[in-house]
Amino acid sequence: MVSQGYEVNTSQYLGKCTGCHLCELICSFTHFGKSSTLLSRIVIWKDKAKAVFIPMVCISCPGMPCAKVCPTGAIVKDEKTGMPKIIESKCLGAECGKCVEACPYHAINFNPEVYAYPLICDLCGGDPQCVKVCWPGALRIVELTKSFSKERFLLATQSLTKLKEVLKELRG
């Protein structure tokens, strides 16, 4: 069981993701009882032509930029996991989407045609299922120690840099 001070980390294992989507499927099944990549709180960005897959997941940024831009205060820090949590009764859903734009790591999944509210990793309440099914080892749980705090942003930035390269190539 994971408690506050841990996160799912993807960046250190950049290149290990095979695009199997098991993490996305178990995530949606855990939260919604059905397997759908569109209902996942982890996002696998992909360039299938080059077999490049980049898992992006919330790293619970200090200051939580997603929460800062929320006009209704619908995003709060979960006391148990330390992750951002959306209070759906306060969220404006498709009328807003500012949290998605504010996320520096493209880690918020929001498709209002599929689900009315943005989806942000909540560590499955403290027991992240994605890590359990990630057979290539692209996902892991890391303890957020003081020394790892800076490193996690460097690692996340590496993933983001790779993602921007992929998106640039895909857009031509």
C-alpha cells in the first residue's frame, strides 16, 4: 500500500514502454469496472510508426498548477496519497478544461465525450495497479525523498522532451 510521499514514475525507464496498454486498461478497470484506454488516468503517448511509447502520469507538481487554475477549487490535494484529486461536484468539466492546459506534463486525460471530468492519477487510492501489470518495467513506485525530489522533475522533463519530439514529428 502506497501512502503520501510516493508516486508512479515513468521517466527513468523511458524506452521500456512497449505500448501494450495494460496500464491504461487496468487503470480504467480499477476505477470504472471496464477496460478502456479513454478512461485511463495514465496516458500513453505514441508514435506507432517508430514504435515510440511514452507513458505520462501525474507527478504531483509542487504548487499543483492544475489546482491553481481551477476556477471552482475542484482540485485538491488528497491527504492520503498526496496526489491531486478532482471533486466532481465542483468541476465544470467540458465548460472549462483549464487544468488540462495547465498540466506541464500532459498527464491529465480529458475526453468529455467519454467522461464528463478530467482524469488525474490518484495512485489507485494508494495501491497503483498500473505498476503491477507493467511487465516491461516502464512504471515503478518511487519514494519522494528530498534527494529524489529534484531528480523526479528532471526525469519527467526528459519524458516531456521526448513527447514534444514525437508530437512535432506527428504533426509534420
